[in-house]
Amino acid sequence: MATSAVLGFPRIGASREVKKAVEAYWAGKFTADQLTQTAADVKKSNWTSLKEKGVTIYLGSGEFSLYDHVLDHSAAFNVIPKRYVGQGLTPLDVYFAMGRGRQADGVDVPASEMKKWFDSNYHFVVPEFSEETDFKLNFNKANEEYKEAQALGIETRPVVLGPISFLVLGKASKDAKPDFQPLSLLPKLLPVYKQLLADLKAAGAEWVQLDEPILVLDKAAGYEKEYTTAYTELSPVAPKILLTTYFGRLDSNLNFVAKLPIAGLHIDLDRAPGQLDEVIAAVKSTSIALSLGLVSGRNIWKINFQAAIKLGQKAVDALGQDRVIVATSSSLLHIPVTLKSEKKLTPEQKDWFSFALEKAEEVSVLAKVLSGSQDANISSAVKANELSISKRREFERTSDDSVRKRVAAITPDMLERKSPFAVRKEVQKKHIELPRFPTTTIGSFPQTKEIRNARAKFTKGEITEAEYEDFLKKEIASVVRFQETVGLDLLVHGEPERNDMVQYFGEQLNGFVFTQNGWVQSYGSRYVRPPIIVSDVSRPGPITVKWSSYAQSVTKSPMKGMLTGPVTILNWSFPRADVSRELQSKQLALALRDEVIDLEKAGIHAVQVDEPAIREGLPLRRVDWDIYLKWAVDSFKLATAGVSDALQTHSHFCYSDFDDIFPSIQRLDADVISIEASKSDMKLLTTFRHYGYSNNIGPGVYDIHSPRVPGDQEIRDRLKAMLEILPDSLLFVNPDCGLKTRGWKETEASLRNLVSAARWARQQY
Ligand code: GLN
Ligand code: ZN
């Protein structure tokens, strides 16, 4: 019989119980015991509902987290940087301090670095290793949760991050020797894994799921030796090992993976269905069971049973039912908990989607079909699915012809500005009149309680649209006045009208639907509610023009309009699965192009199109980069190139690690780009110089992610260092990201220092 499995489940609770409990604990309103109780309730409800959905024994345990599962793993393995030790904190507070820093009762430690989890918008806390790392099992989380489930009468498959991925996803800590490689710690780490796995076996676990997602990356090709050593050592003491890979394809790594002494291998057939044949061929003569990641853990679309059955049947025919496990492609932590909480979607729309709980049911039905079930419920589920899919196909056929035609009619000249930057620069000088070292901000100003309250009241219908607009206008006017008083040169309206930089645009465009409760964890207790793209995207009318032109009307200083770019809107939404990402990105770009043109017509001097997600969307395999970068950069250009030479285009990225994609950054041809540069060293600026970058650059002069106020001298020093690398004529002076999460007090103090440092630079250089 084919069995079924869910690789991981959202751990936020159906009503965001975990967020509420964790934040209450941070605020001192919840005890550690109360927090543990909430966690236990959520785990219990996850396990029981998965069981009810008919998922066979492979429900996960050990994957729950109060903050981040990689952080849990580091804490369990005693990978705790020195700065958190010996401060008199409880283990739970050490854990949270690693995740988010801690500034209270005489303890002042910054958070550990966070990174995006592969190509998703989930962030993990990066483990820090050095020669000194002293691995030991502080606690066996997988085993504790395994037993917790067992006590409820539920048999689970514990989930543990695999040793090679753990080391490779980590980084060398500051006190490590310069050439230290975390992977060199493998011999020291394996005994601790052995202990963990042996405990699980002793507790009665039949299987253990070891996650090795780095196997879908190019660099894993260099780790054959480490994989072979590790799994040869682990398998004799462990329960049956299911080695899981996800988010991509194994490619040549399959050659050594299929030879590992493992009992099962999981592959992602949602992202990489094309790998099925070669994987079957590679494992056929072994005894390895194959876990088929057929149900997407990354999108919210209902599965197409017919297509999935076809793939699954191939595996069953080749390996037999008993060697086939039907599974989600990855953990379901990337999608919302359940469709049941959605009351506003129409029945037609609801029928298109599956969230985590609904996906669990899909896995279970598929496994039964592949086991040859004659159950009437199963065949009716398959029939119902066929009907849903055909209705969805019908809906897809009602595409917006005018949008499709417009995309088809895009010509290369639409991607290029009328003149090269050198010419535009002179035209813009006359048009905008900015001083040297122009000062500006990245767009948002503090989103205060008053702003959030007004928005909530408006959403609930407690104030009228006119009242809300009045409120926003007052807010904009005061933000403009503030910028004038502080002495900034290029102003913004402050973005008070936006709940979120993607959702806001989604709500103003055709082609999107929204959930009420579709929360997905982004990091720690921060959850987002991505909009869903369901059909062709177009702009029914101007989006931001009203706000930007109002802002311009109350000042003589030049105003910068503020938009989110096409690639970022796409990446932070759930995209359609029936057409390419490229097509969706181009449709978004055309809508934004009209907006940029309208902003220019309305007398706005500059327009910033933010693309913080361009890098995150980069494919995991290098061979796929060029195609992506081509359409991603083209989309930005399409959005921004429809205006006259006089309009100054800006773009912003929240990161600075783009050494390896620099030519694409250059190809964007934005008049000004602002980037994060306050935390990183000046390496990035050297890259700009190396490539002879000649458009304007605004490397962030201070970090906005902390309430700390940078001193005037500190910012001068920063500018001095930058000017050793970059010509003074290119430099803009700005913070490194938007100010929406900051308070007014530190915003004012920091910006005053920023302006003063820019004035100093004007005299010095
Ligand atoms: N304009 C946005 C803001 O200032 C940019 C945010 C971002 O880059 N993440 O908030
Ligand atoms: Zn940013």
C-alpha cells in the first residue's frame, strides 16, 4: 500500500495562537508555562487534524517552533554564540535573544543574522560555528515531540534538519580563524546526531525524516564525501532514514544520493516533475522507498489529481506500492493553515484553492488512489476534483485579451529610456535642482498607532472614505512639513495609506484576490498575508497619484513617487500556476508603467520603484539564472522607461550581496539606486567601482532596523569611507531602508544627523 506524508505543517496555529502567545511572553504577560501550553495545544491540534484527514502514519513531530526551526536546532545542539551565554538568561530567553536580540535589565545583545530560506520569503536564523563550537545535545526536541504525540496515541515521523545542511547553511562566527569552514566540524557533529537518532529509535520511531534541502543546490556536488561519511555512520543507529530534498531538482547529485544507505528518498515533483524518471531509474535496483512530493508546499492551488496520479502511477509501476510514499513537496509552513477560515472568498474562488489542511487531505486521497482503493468516497473525491479543475480551466480561458495583446506587443524600445544616463543626468539637473550629496529617504515614515487605528476603523466601516482620506492627507502634510524642517532635499509622501507594500498594490489592481486569515510565517512572530494572483493583471486607474500629487501640492521641494516593483509584487504574492512567472511579471510591469507615466504627468519629479525581492527570486540553480534575470530586469525597465528624460527613476534593494548579479543591477539603468550598506563593509561599493557603474548610488548611511540613533560624526565617517571608493558626483545620502517600523523620536534625531553630515560633505568635497 502507498502511504502518505506531510513534510511539515504551519506552526502558527489556525488563529495565530503562537504569535499571540510568544508576543505575550515577550511582553511579560504570559509565563513560560503558559507559552508551552499554547505550543502543546497547537501541536496537538495539528497532529489530530492531520490524522483525521487520513494522512497515514507520517505526520511530522519535531518540526514545531516558537520562532524558527533552524534556531531550535542550533539551541538543541548547543550552537549558541558566546554573546548570549553567561548573561543569567533562562534557556528559553537565550533562544529568543538569539532570534531577536535582547535589550533589558542590563543585557544588551543584538539578534543573530537572518537569511531567506532558499527562494522563499521565510527567514531562518543563521547558525554560527567556529573551531570552538562544542556540540552537545542540550535537549532532544525531535524525541520530546515524538513522545508528546505518542502520549496522545499518535504515531509520528520525527523531522530533523540533516547534518550537512545544518553546517552548510551556517556561517563562520567572528572569532573563527579566517579560513574556517563550518563543514570541517562534521566529525565532531556526527556523534551528537548519533545520540539523537539512537534516542528516537529507542523511543520506537520507525522512521526519521532528515531534511537535506541543500542537495538541490549546485554546491552540494562538492559534498559527496561528507554525505557518504555522514549517512554511513548514522544509518546503523537511526530509525529508517527518509532523506528529504525540496524546492528543486537533484540533478547530478542524484548519482551519490541514490547510493547512500538510506531507507527512503523524498523528491520535489512540484518544482521539478521532470526528475521523476531519472530518480526512479537510480533507485529501482535498491531498496530505497520513494517519497513523491506531488502536492505543492509552496502554492495554494488545488492539486490536479489526474496529472498527479499519472506521475504517481509511474513510480508505483516501477517500484510497487509499498515503496511509494505520497507527500507534500516541502513543508506546508509556506502556506496558510486552512481555507475554512475564509468567509469572504466566493464559492467559485474557494474551489480553486487548497491550504495546508486541504493539502493534507489531497495527499491522503492520492495515496489511496495509488493503492488501488475502491472506496466510494475516494472516487467521488477524484471526480469532484476533476470538476473543480475543469471549472478553473474555464475561468482561465476568460483571460483579459487586451492585457494579453499588450504584453505580446512589447517591443525592445519600450524597455529603454529615451537617452543614456549621461544625457538624462543633465536634463534632470535642470528639472529637479538637487544640491550635491542630495538627501532623501526610502519612502515610508513611522506607521504609528494612529495610522493603524484609522485604517482599521476605515476597514470596519467605522469612518467614511472621506474621513479616512482627510486623515491621510493630514498625515502626509505633516510628514512633508517634517522633512522640510529637517532639511531633506528630495521628499516623499511617507506611505501612510499602505498596509503593506505588496498587498496595497494588489488591492488596487485587477487580477488579485485576498484572504482574511491567510497568514504565513515570514520570521519569528512576523506573519504576512500574501495576496493571490488569479487572473490577468491590469490597472483600473491611478493608484498612488492622488497621494503623491497632494504631497507635492503642499511643498516647493521636489517629490519622489513611491511604487513597489513588478518582480517584488510577484514574489511576495501567491502567483498563478497556469501561466509563467514571466508573463505575470510583465503584466504587472505594464500596469506600473502607466502609473509611472501618470506620476510624471502629475508633476512628480522622481519615482522610486522598489525591488527588494529581485534577488530572492533568483533560481536555486545557476543554469537557470540568465533566463530569470532577463525577464526580471526587463520587467523593471518596462515599468520605468515610459517617461521623459527629466523624470528621475530610483530603485531600492534591502540587501547588498549582489556581487554575482551585478551586470543585471547595472542593466536596470535606474537613475538612482539605494541599497543597504550600513551593516556590510565597503566591499559592495568596490564592486560598483569595478564595473565602472556611472549612475547615481545611495548606499544607506545608517541601519534603520534598530532604534539606535547614528551620530553626526558616525555618518560623516561613513560618507568619508564611501567617497574613498566612489566619485562624489554619484552619491545620494539616505538611510538603508524605509522608516515604517521606527518611532518618530529616533527618526527625527537620525535624519537631522544625516542632513548635517551631507552638508558637511558639500563643504569638504
Ligand atoms: N518604500 C518602501 C518603504 O520605505 C521600501 C521597503 C522595502 O524596501 N522593504 O517602506
Ligand atoms: Zn529596503
